[in-house]
Amino acid sequence: MREKVVHACESCALREQLVQMGVRVDRFDYVLALAGNPNTGKSTLFNALTGLRQHTGNWTGKTVARMEGAFEFNGKRYKIVDLPGTYSLLSASVDEEVARDFVLFANPDAVIVVVDATALERNLNLVLQVLEITDRVVVCLNLIDEAERKGIEVDHRALSRELGVPVVPTAARQGVGLGLLVQTVAELVQGRLRTSPRRVKVDARVEQALAELVPLLRQVYPDLPNARWVAMRLLDGDYNVRRALESGDLLRLARREAHDQELEQARAQAVSILSLAQRLQRQLEGTFRDRMVESLYAEAEAIAQKVVRRKGERRWDWDQRLDRILTSRVWGLPIMGLLLMGVFWTTIQGANVISDLLATALFWVEAQGSALFRALGAPWWLTGFVWHGVYRGLAWVVSVMLPPMAIFFPIFTILEDMGYLPRVAFNMDRFFKKAGAHGKQALTMAMGLGCNAAGVVATRIINSPRERLIAILTNNFMPCNGRWPLLITMSTLFVAASFPPAFAAAVAAGALVLVVLIGVVTTFVVSAVLSRTILKGEASSFTLELPPYRKPNVLAVLYTSLIDRTLVVLWRAVVMAAPAGGVIWLLANIHAGGQSLSQWISGWLDPVGRAIGLDGVVLLAYIIAIPANEIVVPTIIMTYLGAGMMTELESLNDLRRLLVDQHGWTTMTAINLMLFSLLHNPCSTTILTIWRETKSAKWAWLGALLPLSIAFGVLLLLNSIVRALQ
Amino acid sequence: MLDNSVLLVVLLLLLLIFAPQQGVYARWRQKQWLRSRAAMEDALMHLHQREHSGRLASVESLAGALGVSTRLASMLVQRMEAQGLLQVTAGGLNLTPEGHRLAIQVVRAHRLFERYLAYETSVSPAEVHELAHRLEHSLTPQQVEQLDAYMGHPLSDPHGDPIPTASGEMPEIEGQSLVDFPIGTPAQIVHVEDEPPHVYAQIVAEGLRPGMVVRVLERSPTRLVLESDTDEHVLAPVVAANITVREAPQEKLALEGERLSALEPGEKATVLRIDDACQGLTRRRFLDLGITPGAHVEVVMRSAFGDPVAYRVRDTLIALRREQADWIWVRRDGNGTTPHRTQGEDDGEVTNGK
């Protein structure tokens, strides 16, 4: 079934709507859409059908992930667009809007609706909605293996008769039924299979309204295949459908080419359609959505009753028993704590090993490269800028950043895949509710410990606008792995040093935990303030689905977490770190009046630095390190030593001599530095990510300036108090 | 000497600029205000409200309503008269047809915006009126129309006040004051007056909202005792006078049941309805998840700290917070066996359980 994709199609039918939705169709014969509720195994099916021929991106103008993939069957090329997982197409969220617009306006050749055989009733709600829009539908009855284990039997033939479209039972994880699914889709798109989709019987008052509106729509748009559904959307006050009517897009949907004259006419008639729709809407007194959904579910219930048979009563046993432990008052928190600690321990231990190897290799390349440049007679400044500036910055960031992310993200994704993480959100929600936030923020915060940019992207799982913004704007208060090296160095060198050696290690660890706790407290305080002030105008709603526990799909997890999280974040960091490396080298090597630029600038910054208990060099390092926090410590050392490139000292003793003996650092300096590192503005990658995720420069600015001002405020206050006490 | 005279001149100049009411800055501010859309729209709304209640507005009442001096109010009146929006008559200030038309549009924008804030954002009920009042003036006519379409051309704002249509028709509210309503007869609240704010705040605090069904239990000159679905409310007559009710329609009567949040883990129930006061995003989410009348719900487990609670709805585990579960009215299933359906699915009428 999986053949290689044939390239270069010279004469493909033009598909305007698909192109408009950003789908590249040039090399494909058919375009399919994959719809379904969340947690139905839709992604598994998508992966199974397309293998590694995938492309991830975003929907144009939306922060909703978009997956596209391809496969070939019997010499025809198919493109699959994976729509966001939704319960409905009646647009309660951006996800639903994206999915709905694609099915309605892009006019794909077929829609595969994936349904969960263990929760047919709820899944049928979506199927019935899709059937109102298009008759080119194949229902993929997935997870039949899980249903069997739970004693649920679905008669797929009867279901197919009820729905009027083909139904193919599958177990996508085991690859069961996929051949038949593809075969059925092929027959459907080639017109060898006829469907007669079931249309929902709506309640009497809605039916009455439809009886007035649909004929008028049919009169203006005789070719419109789904006039009834368009009428329903108008009665629901759907803004996009209304606009399509006003702009004439609806006519283009009905007929591929429309004359200007016809367009003009259709636009004129849109006014009368809309005013009729408005009158009918008022007659329904705003109850359309309720009545519609009630009818949909009543129908879904009726169908499910005919086709689903349950055997025995032990169906939820295993899940329930696990849930009772994982969410219990006694065991819930300790288990969560142990798991999180295990994840971090594994990450730090594993990362150390890989980090060292990687650093050795990358810096060996630097030595070879600069030697080569010298041998070729390149001027010293070229060698220095390219190898000791740009390359060194890049190598530094990669060797510090890549290993922990490559370990942390897959483990995290596996926990997610197993269904454990939603339980964490469930347990922690009580605290987040008090701060006006969502329990899932616990997950994005944990993600932020790996990388804040990844944490910000992860906020997509929070489906309530206000709570999502809160999670985005406060993610920075979780120290990411770029900041860990500094925190660890400071706590071992200074905090632990003031205790007897026997306790040193424990104290250092305790100091780190304390830093994270301060970060957590700050997150809650800032969340609470934000939700009660500037974010009060945002919509807010809490629902949290707790999917059944499932065996994780380890290979798929490794693939997606490497591609989606690690590599994407790494690439952005590299783009930022290389120029920063160049800038650092220039600052250290351009001299004026007997001092390097970096010494001049740190001299100017010194008064500001002293005010918050640091010094000019530290501030300079932070400014240069906005692109990547990993290079703060090497830049500080470089400037103190007056060296020409970022450096690390071999032993902690050397470092102590440099910082304490030569530059007068105290324990207080270290505490200030740790606090500043925890609270200051996020790195430029994160700021850019905030901007992309919110589509708003305002939130990006706030996300950068809010932590920065908090950092300065806290340090000013702390140091004034300390000075007053002395 | 010289120093003192310089200081005096500076002081005088400052006084000239910053004197309240008469200073240059104050006058400039007043002029700005007079020209502003907000002043005119607020005046139109006040005149309209007065006209509606049967007594015409005066310059004094206008000054009071807008919180400005009588002098400024009369300047505003002159300005609006010159624009043909109102006429000064012996009985008071009269809106011209054009003024009336504009006033209705202002009322429309205000009430639509109130509804939007109340149902689609996290602004608290007590703040809605104030915020809508400040922000309504910045809406363009297109935005008002978009808002209207987005919310499905609603009939009334969260207080039960009717929202005029785009063409200016204003549906009337029928009903009588709660103070005069007969004891014992089920009454549905159709309107809650949002002025004055401290009285409104009391009504909000009691949890009384348009759409609710209540029953007067007892009435005396000093107090009024009400019964709603779950609570008893004691109101002062002044407060009760701000609540308009009508006889509850048949379909709203059989609203027995309890809140989903009252159930314990292990219990099963059938959904009767989602509370009328639950609108916007949360209601749409509930519907999408299949929380519709007749749906079966089972309380599965509490989270480690007691809230939220996980419910099984249509074979899926969904966690809801306490205040959300409060919106859902259910009837407990007897012993959790063979739950009964409210009615057949095929008769087309799927309204609330009768």
C-alpha cells in the first residue's frame, strides 16, 4: 500500500479552493481530509497511512498545527490533510473553525472521519455534522481492538446502513483494516461508490425556520450542494459563512467559475437572505445551537442504540483502578513528584554524558577549522570572527541545549501519550483555578523547564483563550535548561560553600529546588494578577478530557518529539546563537582607547548593575545572551579575563579565584544573579515564539518587559533592604 | 522682592491654567468633552430612558446623570439642539425623530456589548454595566452588526432589557414588579434593573437573574421572602421593586432537579438542562461534549484536592470544576439501574424535560 511518491505532475487539475487554503496540490490526484474527535487514534492512522512523508506547519493565520502527508495507491497519488481533532464543527474554538472551513470551503475529494468505537455516541455527533456538509465521506471505525477488550461490539454494517456512507473497522495501531480503508476511499473518490448520507432530523421549530431559508438559498445558488447546512450555519450566526455569502465566495464554491454579473447578483441577494436569517434567528430566541446539538445527539443516541452491543460489566475496570491511585488524595502528589524527579534526574545525568562528548567533538572541529584558516593564510580577524566568534557561539549553544532536550521531550511525550499528563492537570487544577489559570498550565510549566519556547508552543493544549495567554506570558518564570548551568554553578560555588562540606551537595540541590519554587510562586502571583486585570476581557472556559490510558507508541513518539519539539527549537536557537557569537567576538576584539568595546560597555552599565547588586559585566553578558541564555557564564568569564573569546575555566577553584578574589563577588552577588536569571526576560527565541503563537506584538512585548521589570524590581527591593540592614 | 513677585506671577499663571471649572485646561477639557461622541451618546441614552419611563428629562436631570455641572449640561443641550437631535419644550427635553433614531442605536450598542461582555468574556457581572458604558462609544456601526450576528441576534441583554433591532424596533418587556406579584404563583424573572448599582449588586449577590423561576413565599412592608430552585432569598421591598416578573410559562415549571455538583462519586444522573445563565463559550463547550437534556452522567472521581471532579458523559471522562458543574441541572437515577429517557427521540420536539 505504501508506494513511493511519484513526482512532477505536469497537468494537474486546478483546484482553486484548496490552493487558497494553502494546500499544495500540484503533484496529487486526490486530496483527502482526516477529521475526528481528539484521542481517537487519528494521528496514529495518519502516521500509518503516510509513513514519514509528512509535513508539519500551521494553518494560515492560525496557531493550529497542520499536518499533511501523502501516499500512493494503485498508481494514484493522494494527499491527506490532518484536520485538528474536534468534538464538533459548530465552531466553539479556532480548531473547530479551521476544520469546518476546510471541509466546507476547500472541497476535498473525500473526508475520512475517524471515530472511537468505544465512545460511538459522542463521535457520531461529528460524523452527522460532516454528513450535512458533504456526501463524500468514509467513516473509519477505529480502536476496535480496545472496544473488544472493553466488551463493546459495534455492528459496522448496520452503522454503514444507518449513516448511508461506507464504514471500515480498523485498529490503526496494529495496521488492521487500513488496506480496506484505502480501497474504499479510492472507490469513493473515483465515483465507483455511491453514498446517501443521513441527514439529521432537527426539532420542529428549527425545521420550520429551515423550510423558509433553504428554498431562498437554493433559488440564489442552484448548484450549492449543502444549502441546508449553510442555512443552519446562518441560523447559528456563523460569521465566516455570513461573510462568504456577502463576498460571493459561496457562489464560487457552488460553481467553479462564476461570471462577474452573477457574482454581482448573488451579492445583492445576500442581503435579503441575511435579513431573513436574522428574522428567523430572533424567532428562535437564541436557542438554535441548543436545539441543533440536542437533535444531533438524539440522533447519535438512536443510531448507537441500534448498532452497539455491550457485553459484561467489567469494561472500565483497569482504567478506573489506575485512576483511583493516580488521582488519590494520598498517592496522587507523591507519584507525580517522583515521576517528575525521575524525568529530571534522567535528563540531567544523560545530558551530562552526551554534552561532554558533543562539546569535545564540536570544539575539536573549531581547532581544526581555525588551524586550516591559518594555514591558508587567512587574516587573524577572519579566523577569529568565523571560528572563535560565530562557530564557537553556535557550538556552545548546541552542546548545552541539544542533549537535555533530546532526552526530556521524548520522555515527556511518552507520558503524554500514555494519558498520564492529563491526570497531572486534573490533580493540579485546584491551585491554578485560584490564580485564574488552567490546570494544563502545570504541563506547559514542566515543559518550560526544558525550554521556554517549547513551553509556549505547548500552551496550544489549553483550549480557553484567557488561560492560554496566562500560560504563555508566565512560562518564562520556569528556568529553562539554558539557565540551569548558571544556577547550578552559583549554588555549588557560593550557597553550598558557606556550609560544611558534608552538607554541600544537599544544600546546592536544595538551593536549586528553592529557585524553582520561587519561580512557581512567581508564576502563580503573576497569573492571578494578569487574570484579574488586563486579561479579564478574554473568554474563559474549563473542560479537561481524561483520555483512557494507552500503551505509548514509542517509535512515533520519538519521531514526533524529535521533529516537532527538539529540532524546531534547536534550529531557531542556532539561527539566534550564531550571530550572537559573532557579536561577542567583535565586542571583545575591537579596541578603542586601550579598552575593548565590551569593557567600555560594561563600564557604562556598571552603575545600573551595582544598583541591583550585580555589575556591568553581568548586565552586558545578559544583553548579549538575549538570543541564548547558555552563553551568559562564558561571556562573563571572557570579559573578566579580558580574553578574546568565550571561555570556561577548568576547575571551580579557578572560577572562585576569578569571581571572589579578583572581582569581589559575595554570596549575595550569587543570590542576585540566580534571581535575575530566574526572573529576567525570556530569550529572543521565546519572545519570537510568543509573537507567533499570539499573533500580536502587544503580547510579545508584554511577555518580554513584564519579567524584566519584575526582575529589576525584586532585585532593587532586595538590595535596598540588605543595604539598610547592614 | 524680585523673587517673590516672580513666584506670584508663576502662581497666577498656574491658577489661570489649572483652576477647576474656569481654568484654561479645564475649559479645554470641557470643550473636548462637549464635542465627544461619549457625551452626546450618554445624553441621548438618558433622554431616551426618561422618555421611556414617562417623564421628560431636564437640564438638571441630564447634568445629574452625566455627572457634570448644569452649565456644561446646558451647553451640551444647546449643541444637540443645533444639530437637530432634541427640542427644548416647557415640559422638558424632547428627542426629535432623528435624535430618537440615534438614541435607539446607542441603546442597541450598549445592550449588545453588555451581553457580549457578560457571556463571552471573564468580566464579572457587577462590572459589566460600567465597562460596557465606557467602551460602547468606540464601536463602529459595522462592529455592532458583527457583534449582533456573532451572538445570533439576541433579544435581550443580561438584565433582561430588550435589544432594539438594527432597524430600530424595540420589543416591549411585559411583566409586573415582583413587589405586587401574587404569593405562591410561580414567577419567571424577565428583567433586573441595573441602576442604582448598589441595589443591583445585592440582586446579583442573591444570584437572581432573568430567566429564573421564583415563588413569593411571604410579604410584609419590610421584607419579601422568595424561593428559587435551591435557595431562599430575603429582599427589601426597594430591591424587589427593581425586579420585573411574569407568570412562569408551562415549560419552565417542571424544573425540579439538582445541580450536578451536589452528586457524590459513584452516583449516576440524567441531565435536565444547562442553566439559562450559562451562555457563551462554556455553554457551547458543554453542548459539544454531549451534555444535553437526557444525557446520562456518572460521577467518577474527585481529583487529589477535591476539585475538579471527573464525570463520564457519553463514554468519555470529562473533568469539570465545581462552578461549572453548578450550571448543569440533573435528576438522580434510582439506584443507577435502567435510566429512563425523558421522551422519545423521534417526535422532533426536544425541548426541556416536560
